[in-house]
Amino acid sequence: MLTAKDTSGAVGYALFDKQMSHLHYIETREDCRRRGVASRLWARVREEAVHPEITASADTEDVKRLLTANYGPWNCLTGRPV
């Protein structure tokens, strides 16, 4: 998982499989969307990718199951349990 942070803490995250160069999910806090957080996260995904082409998932329910299985039921942006 890649995380974008500022002085207030986590403001966005991307669930990314580096070895497969596959982006599962990307999310930013609503109040940070105009500050380029998603663009910075996407740039980090491109930097970390092993392969030149990056694939992505469109199934958000699948991502929620993956997050819960790997990290438990918590909010990635607040770091607190859901």
C-alpha cells in the first residue's frame, strides 16, 4: 500500500501490487482532492511499477474484501477501525 501524507496525517492511499504492476484501488480524502494528492499517488505507482504497463481493477467490492483480508476492517485514511 502506498500512502500520501501531509501535516494532518494520511490523505490518500493506493493499494498496489508492485510485482504484478497492478493497481487495485486509489482513494484520497475529499478535502484533499484539489491539492494533487491523487496525481502524486499515481506518480508513485508509476515509479514503483516493475513493468512498463500498469493494469487496474474496476471491482471495488473485490478491493474491499482484499483490504479487509489483509488489514482488517479499518479506514485507511484515518487509521481507525471501521
